[in-house]
Amino acid sequence: MILQHPALYTDLYELTMAQGYFLSGKHEQQANFDYFFRKLPFSGGYVIFAGLSDLLELIESYSFTDDELHYLREQGFREDFLEYLKTFKFQGSIYSVKEGEVVFANEPIVRVEGNILETQLLETILLNTLNFESLIATKASRIVQACNGRPVLDFGLRRAQGLGGLQASKAAVIGGAKGTSNVMAGHLYGTPVSGTMAHSWIQSFEDELTAFRTYARFYPDNSILLVDTYDTLNSGLPNAIKVAKELESEGHKLKAIRLDSGDLAYLARKSRNMLDQAGLDYVQIAASNQLDEHVIKSLMDQNAPIDLFGVGTKLVTAYDDPALDGVYKLSSVNEKPSIKISDNEEKITLPGSKKIIRFHNEDGSFNSDGILLDDESNVDEIFHPYISHQSRKVKEFEARELLHKVVDGGKISANIPAAEESAEYAQKRLSELNQEHKRFDNPHIYKVGLSKQLLKLKEQLIENHRSNESFINR
């Protein structure tokens, strides 16, 4: 559990609007909100959806304590509204794609239904949780892809943004990391934990060899020796080889050496040669030091003999694209479709209650996604969201619905998956996404279209607003 009491983990305007709904008598109106993001991060071709399991746990414990109500009273909130919040629990329903699903821009991947007050109150915590974890899971999946089957460990806690490091470690596993240095993440989520040593360990001894020997004595079957404190090839490697031979004589094996600076491709090749010549071909080489998918891809292209990657800062901070622009927009009130209009066509929202259909090729790979009104079925064609004369025939493809009810009447109605379970699902789904959508440079755009009925509804509501000279929300 990230927060035991999450109700005040929100923006003030959520509470002021909630009080406004209550005081105006609108709070029992029924509403639908959609969660989606407008732009794919990292100039990539997909997003790994993550954070759902944490969000469901937060919603389950979403209530206001006496101390929190007292604080809101001090902020000027009305007593009748605070009395309402005293027994508040989310009683609505939530539909979502599975955690670990591969998703794309402008798809309503979560739908929240309920009265307008309760659905409004969830906005900030939903965005905070899903945006961040989906971003980190996506970054991790790109790094894992670059490693070409070699394991990745999350080493990022010390560089993470505060307690967000906990969510980052979990999301990294959903994206494909095989373990983490984050002990609390291991404790809470069952994630395998891993760690080696720091340069300070070696510096604290009178010499490097003594430092290695001491560490190996305490951890004879799980030692990874950091070899770059003084001189990687002339000191670190020779001393590591000595300790490895001493471990062999005692019936143990050195697990790995770690490179944390310098030209990693060059040092890895030299280290591999020295280890192999010493008969230590089983000793692996781990690498760290400001790695990301682009650096790792370069190392792989150079055939660097690295067996394991520890990735920190650029993973848990999503260093090159540090925010997913997920939004939470109203799509209907009292079953009447609602739309937000903008001069920027890409910011015009999709009205009504909707679902996502994924169309599959004969080999099981993804072909395209359709966004349909919830009561539609058996569509034959989907249309470009902004260029209506562009369409795609989908009748011959197998269709599978992506949204599933995960909260029903305020009660969690779906299994909350463990991180490893979501990770397995993500890897399966990524294997069904064609390679051209996964490349780092200029990935092919995955086709997402609207049903004819949804497109007509959108156009009709836009025309109604224009003909009535309604205020255009920018």
C-alpha cells in the first residue's frame, strides 16, 4: 500500500468542485470520465499500462479521517459538506484494460462511472498513479528490448523522486526488469531483490584485494565484485580473479564482476578475455553507469560481452521524457454524451460511454484498435479520428474487447495482479505487437480508429455547439 489514507492526496480544486456539486444539488448526477493520454512518450510506438493494481488498492481505502475533516474545516469547507464526506466511499464502477496491456494514444483505457462528485474526486490520484507507473513501465520495456534477452535490474532508488521510487521499482518489473535494489519494493510486491557493493566498501579497506576477500568470505556464493575503484584492468580484474580462484578452491564460485565507468564495450571485452584465460568462463559481467536503451543498444551492436545490466537514473526518472500526458475527461452526464471542444482538434474529446476493440491478424498479432460506443458491436470499418475520409476495413479480423470491469458498485471485482503477473502479460502482448511499432527510430504508427457511430456523434455535438454559439472550452 502506497498510502494508508489517500483522500487528501489530491488537488484542492477537486475538493472545491466536489463541494460545489454538493451545494448545488448536482452531486447525484451520474457521470462517466475517461482516462487516456494524447502523446506516446520517448518518441516511441506504444505504452505499457501500469499502476492499476496500486490504484485499486488506493480506491479501496479512500475515505476521510476525523483529522482530515478537521483540516478541511480549517480550510473553509462547509460543515454540511464535511458531514457528507464523513461516510464517503467510492460507490461507482471502473472499467479498465489489464495491467501490462500495450496501449496507444487517445484510447480511453480506463472508464470511471458513478455520481459526478465521486468520479471527480478520483481524478488526481488516478492520474498521479497511472501516468507515472505507465511511463516507467514503458521506459523499462524499451530498455529490456535493447538488452536482447539479457536481464535488467532496477538500480534507481537513490536517484528517484522521493517515495515515487517505490512505484518506479514496481513499474520497472511490469516493464520487464528481473529485479530491483529496492528492498521495500521486494517486501511489498515480492519482487526479487539484488545488489552488489559500492566503492565505499573497497575504499574502507587498506587495499582492494582485502576488500574483495572479505566480501567473498561473507557471501561466497553470491559475490559480484566492483572492479573499477582504482584501475579496472590492472588492479580490479586481477584481484577479482585471485578471489575467484580462492573461492573455487573452497568449493564456491564468484558470481560476477561489475563495470561502472569507462568505455564499457572495451572493458567488457578485455575483462571477458582475462576471465576466460583464467578458466573463469562462468563469471558473468555486469554493467552499470548512466545506462538507457540507446546506450545499451550501442553496446549490443558492438557485441559487448555483458551479461547483466543495472539501470538506475534514466529508468526510474524516465530521464528523456519525464511525464506522460494522461488526462481525465468527462464524457457523459446523466447518460447524455458530453464533449470538450478546442481550437486544437487533437484536444477535442470523444463523447459517450465507449469501449476498445482490438483487431488481430491471423497470426495473432495486433492489426488495429477501434474505439466504439459501448452499445455497438460487429463494426466493419473504423475511421481516422481527425481525417474522416481515411478509414480501415476490419470485418475480416478477429475482434477482442479490451476493457473489463474492475470495480463494481465500489467493490473490487477483479483480481489484483502481482507485479510479476502483469510483467508476464506485458511481455506476451509485446510479442503480439509487430516489430515496426517497437523500433526506437521513427516507429510505425499503430492504427487507432473510431466507429462510424462515434465519429458521427462527435461531429454532431461539435456542430450543435457551433450552431448554438456555445462557449468553446479551450
